[in-house]
Amino acid sequence: MSVILRSGEARRLYCTARAGNFLTDSMTKRKQNKNKISTASVENRDPSITARYFEQRGGEILETVRQLVEMESPSDNKEAVDRLGESLAKRFSELGGEVHFHRTANFGDHLQVDFAATDDRKPVLLLGHMDTVYPIGTLATMPCRLADGRLWGPGTLDMKSGIGLMLHSIEALRARNDEWPRSVTVLLVSDEEVGSDSSRHITEELAKKSETVLVLEPAYGLQGAVKTARKGVGEYSLKVSGTAAHSGLDFEKGQSAILELALQIAKIAEFTDVKRGLTLNVGLVRGGTRVNVVAAEATATIDVRIARIKDASGIDRKLRSLRPFNPKCKLEISGGLNRPPMERTAGVAALYGKATQIAKQLGWRLGEAAVGGGSDGNFTAGLGIPTLDGLGGVGEGAHANHESTLISELPRRAALLAELIEAV
């Protein structure tokens, strides 16, 4: 699929422009040059017309993503995330959305935008996040750039490209309809990369009011599969208390917390059942004070992944039932499940079926994948709301220094999203 770059646009794609002028120039140009999709495309529901519309605007989508990437927005920098949120709020408002910020003290304010239709159907919830894992200043060593058919840079794939697809899909729906074909709610949170503690209740509240949730997290793999299942994610901490002693003079009086923890780690490893999609990983261990002191304390942090919600209580019970091998040591276990699994329910499967039908009409095959990582789509799917994840950009290297998005995929992902919003 080709992407048409207007004169001068290719030079801007090397990301040397200032991101502070995120809205003004591009918004003015769109207002002046916007061509409506013909009414026939709505009546006949011919996705090929939608595909051509986005092919002609591939350069605009790319430019939007570039501008978003240049607005660095790490989870722990409220000022930076809020700056991005305000820019996006203005852009969505220009498209006719009603903007509302959910204020929070420790993270960026969460952005909600409502596009109301006149019918009685529940809205489609477009879900995503503004925060990234990269600290301010990453652009200096990992610059945004165009090369080898990709846009490279921090957050390009996860998930600035997904936000760009939201904007341009909504813009297309607005361009081809005198009234909104159906109600749409956009929610962009600011803390997804660090657990969504301050936004989870907002996501779940809006999901309960929605008919369907479309998550603009990155697609799976370079083939662009959507995600119809995700593992649930939990985190536990195991603390062992022993007795300190001089390792030379009073070795027998000591009770090593490190030795006890090592035995517990081996026991915890036995709980893994790969066939059931249940894994436990002790990824962080701390303990001791000096090499010549029998350790009085040691801790382990445990990552837990489950494919089925019914396994959550069982693994929680096993972890909390651990008993010390050395009766003179004490164990303390804390933590729990952070995100429920996104299971491939009948509702998810039906939604995927609609997406595959649209993709086929657009001339390509849309695959599906079950993945081990979690997203905010886990929350909505856990409530029983039909959820389809991985509708965002296609690329590789999320959270890594080679993060990139395939430019050629942007127009057809936008077409898929626009058609799916109207079809569900």
C-alpha cells in the first residue's frame, strides 16, 4: 500500500520540527483541503472507498504520529503528559468532541472525549494511553527519524501511532457524515505503562457504559495480528525473616533468610504450568547486608501470568500457603492480581469476526494472536465487554531502542478502525 507524501512533507518527517506547534499548521491545512468521502460510501458501505481516502492521506497520518512522538511523555512526568493531553484535547475538540479531563495529582490527567450520536446505542470506547516508558531527553540519543519504510523513535509503536489512528479515523467519520453514525468515546490514560492504578476505575466505568471496546495498542508482529487474548498479570512479594549472626564466630546461631528464600524460589518454580498458560517468574531478589553476616532478611518479587481467571484464586492460595523449610524463619507474602486475563470469549470472537470481514473487503487477511503481556483491555474484557486489542500500529521494538512503526500499514489500519467503529 502506497503512502503519498505532499511536497516538503518528507523533509519534516526527519523530525527536526518543533513539536510545540502540534496543532496549528496541520489543523489549518486540513480545514482548507478536506474532501468529504462521498455519501455513496456510507450507503453502500464500500470499504474500498475508505481505503482510498486514507491512502491519499497517508502522509498526514504519518505527520501526526511524528508530532506525537516528538512530544515526550514518560509516565512519571506529569507536566510532559499533561502538555500532550492538552494538545490532543484541542485536536479532538476541533473534530467536534466534548473534552473532559479526569484530574490526578501524581500522573498526567486522563483525557476523555465524547462524540455523541442521536441514536440510542451505547458508544464504542476507543481505549489507549499517552504515557511512554522513555524518560525526558530520550530523543537526543534515540531521535525520531524516517528510514527503511519506518518511522523510528520512542513511543512510535507503543502507542503514539495508535493515537494518530484514532484521530484520523474519527476525522474521516466526521468528514463523510452530516451526523455521527454512532456515539464514540475516546479514553487516553496517562499511567498504563506503570500499572494503571489511577485510571483503572475510569476505564472500567466507561467500559460498563459502552457496547464495545477497541484498544489501539500495537498489533502483534509484523503481520499486524490483532489480540484476542491476553494473560492476566499479578505481582507478589515474598519476604523472609531470619536471624543475623557473624558468619565466622557464631555461624550456628544464625538463620539465613537467603538460604530459606532460595528454597522457596525452587518451590515457587514448581507452580508454573506452561500448558495452562500459568507462569511464575522470580525476577528480583534482594537480601543480606555483608558477606560475613548471616542474612537476617531477604525478599523476592514474583511476576505471575495467568491465561484464565479461574486460575487466579488457585495460584493466590498456593503462594499464601507457603511455609518455611526452616521453622526458625518467618515468611510474609503480599500482592495479588493487577490485571485480569483477557479471554477469547464469544463476544471477543464475534468482534474479531467483524474485523476480519472488513479487512477482507479491504483486500488483506487479518490474523489474531494470544499474548502474554497485559493492557487496559484486560480490565474491559474482564467485565465481559466485547474487546478487541492490537488495532494500533504495526512494527517492532516496543520499549526498546529500535522501536519503529511500518509506514505502509498506517492507512489500512486507519481504514479498518473507521469501518469497524461503524460496523459494531
